[in-house]
Amino acid sequence: MKKFLSTVVVCAAMSLATSAHAIDSTGGCGLGSMAWRGQSGIIPQSLAITTNNTFWTNTSGVTFGTSGCDPNGRITGGTGHIMLAFLQDTMEQFAMDAAAGRGETIDTLAGIMNVDSATLGKEVQQNFAYIFPNDNVEAVDVTLRVMEVAHA
């Protein structure tokens, strides 16, 4: 156990030394940032960065648009990050709920955004064509448009 903890500390120190330019309040994007999301302090942040650097999940995440990463760097954390992760998994259902102006996905997004569900439902329904301009719209674009429409 001591050897494991020593390894983690050394990896964290190396990661901080080599990635100081990449440190922000969320540790960037990638698997490590998702695993340690919501926690604060130097230890969780260091572990998030270490995980990302050890497994290259932030690099592959940006390259392929996974793990909460966006190749264009448009969503970096917080509410938008959580919304993006949710919408990546529920796009089809959200589109149906948005067309109806109500549903579980709208209720969930309203909770994430801390807004009234009925109001959000009305706003996404009225702006459906803007939020979903075509069949191939990306989750990151939907996320940004929902945030814009909801004035979040």
C-alpha cells in the first residue's frame, strides 16, 4: 500500500511539473477530470491530471470529442460539461422531449441548469429548429444552443 501511495505521489508531482500550463479548476477534460468531477483541492486535481496524462485520455478526448472534451474547446467545465455529458447519451430522447416541450430529459437538464422545468420546456420547444438545425447536429452544439436559449 505504501508503495502504491508513493507511486501516486511521484506521478502527481511529475504530472504537475510537466503539465503546469494545463492546470485549471477542473484539471482539463478527459477521464480523470470526469472521475474527480465536483471535488476540490490539490489532491483531486492532481489525481485528475495524473489520470489524464497517464492514460492520455485528455489528448484522445480532444481528438475524438469524447470524455467531455471538445476539439474546438467550446465547453470546458461546470454546468456545460455536465450538460454535454448528459446530452451525448440522450440526444434522441431529448429531441423528442424538446419537440413536445416536456419530458424526463428536460426535467433533468432543468435540474442541472437550476432553472424551472416548464420554462425550459417552453423555450426549447419554441426554439427547436434553432437547437436542432439538422439531423447531424453535434451534442456540443445542442448544449451551447440550449444554454443560450435558456440564458444560462
